Amino acid sequence: GENVEQHPSTLSVQEGDSAVIKCTYSDSASNYFPWYKQELGKGPQLIIDIRSNVGEKKDQRIAVTLNKTAKHFSLHITETQPEDSAVYFCAAGKLGMEYGNKLVFGAGTILRVKS
Amino acid sequence: DTEVTQTPKHLVMGMTNKKSLKCEQHMGHRAMYWYKQKAKKPPELMFVYSYEKLSINESVPSRFSPECPNSSLLNLHLHALQPEDSALYLCASSQDGLAAQQYFGPGTRLTVT
């Protein structure tokens, strides 16, 4: 089955700096890679996702890059703000499965943005 | 609107109790999911319903019984739980089984005493 590894487990940055979180996956058939942000006491919130036919995707301060050959993908947050502090999860899944899109999550990264 | 609602927010139950968790979405999504999340861990998939039919059961113990009465509602019936079942139970939905984006609810914090 799919296995997703996520690094680092904790990340502290100064406000305004950039933050990068990296994930690797094992199943070459995986073709969908979302990133979720989870704040304390809340459910995971989808912040950005990428499909395997795309190498990079941006949404304002957030970007995701995908290297299919190396089977890794990364989340980049620029100009970090205190409200970016949360737990971030990467995940891998396979699109086109009629029975449901089964996601396998990484272990999570605690991001702390110091002001 | 990408809102998934879950009730109750918190639930404390004894090992002999029977209780139910409820999830609702009004986005017209036809796939719904139950996840379990232990503290400081990622969500783990339990069940998937696609067009109101159970399509994935991740070898979940029978003391957890899912139900999908209609396309907007998803229930999780709980019976004879163990203390190790204490966790955050998350519901999610996607447009259909082929759709990528899953949207999560806020979860129900379950404590089994």
C-alpha cells in the first residue's frame, strides 16, 4: 500500500520568512496530492492540491511542487504570518476510483511562526 | 459553500453505551467519508460511502457501524467501545467517488470511559 513520509515534524520560522515542508510517497500510481492545514480544535482544511500532470501550482503565498520521478512533493509558504501557525498534512491519493478517493496522510508538520 | 457539519462536538460515553455521531453536507456531494484521528497523528480512513453505498471499509471493528440514510447524511453508530477508541472522529465529503477534493467537518471529540 501507499506510504507517505513528511519532514520536518516541527518547523519554526520568523514572521516574513519562507517555510518549506517536504513529502515523499511510495506508490507510483498515486496521482493526486493535497495539502491540509489543521488548527487546534478544528478539522483539516484543504489549502492547495496538485495532480500528477502538473509540476507546480501557486495560490497567493502558497505553492506546491511535484517531482514524479523522485516521488516527492513540497509545500512552500512565503511571507509567513502568525496565522499560518498550525499543523500541516500532506496526502497522496489516486483519482478515478469510483469507490472513493482514498487518501493516505503524512505524519504532519507543526509550523510555528514567531512574530 | 464547502461546509460539512458534525454533531455532537464532544461526546463522553461508557463502554456499555450506544451512541451515534452525525454528519451532514448540503453541497450535493455523493461521496462521504469517516476518519479517525488520534492526538498528534494524521487522519486515518475508516469508511467510504459512494452514492449511499458502502464502498470501502478499512477493516474497522464491528463496534463501529456506519450508515448513510441519504446523500446528505452520514451516521456512525457506536456500541461497546473501548477506551482506546477515544479520538477525534472526522467526516469528509467529495463531489463523487471520482472527485479529488475532500472537505472535512470540524469533528466529534469522543471520550470512552
